[in-house]
Amino acid sequence: MPDIANLERRKRHRPAPSLACRAAPIDPFELWSVHRRKAREALQEAVFALQITHARTSIAIEKIETLENRKQLQAQSMRIGTLIDLARCRLGDI
């Protein structure tokens, strides 16, 4: 019987559970949503930086004096612009 008495005494005097133990579990969907939002924000910043760089490059291309080189770079710039626009559109899917 002394063992039972010791067990009862230990139950009564055990410390209260910490706040972490009492907190509600984290919803996996909510956690995924947070990660998704952060990824979307990072991609938006990257696309915005690409747009600025592309605009600056386009200005520099206009200043090139050799017509053949300028036209070639403008064609490449248009393809890059199309890819940037596509990236902006795809951000809605994230």
C-alpha cells in the first residue's frame, strides 16, 4: 500500500504543464498558407526587380548606335519582357 500512496502524492504535486503543452495544435493548412504567402511575396519582389532591371536595360539598348546590334538586343529584350509578364501572370496561381 505505501506504493499507492506515493503514486497519489506524486500526481497531486506534479508541476503544471507549460503553455506550449496547453496550446492548441498548429493547423497544417494554416502553416502551409503562411509558407505559400511568404513564397509569393518573395517571388513578387524578384519579378519587380526583374522589371526594373529590364527597363534600365531597354534604355541602354536604345542608346546603342549600331542599328544591327540594337535590333538584335531589342528582339532579345522583347523575349525577356514576355517571360517577365508570364511570371507576373503565374503569381496568381501561387
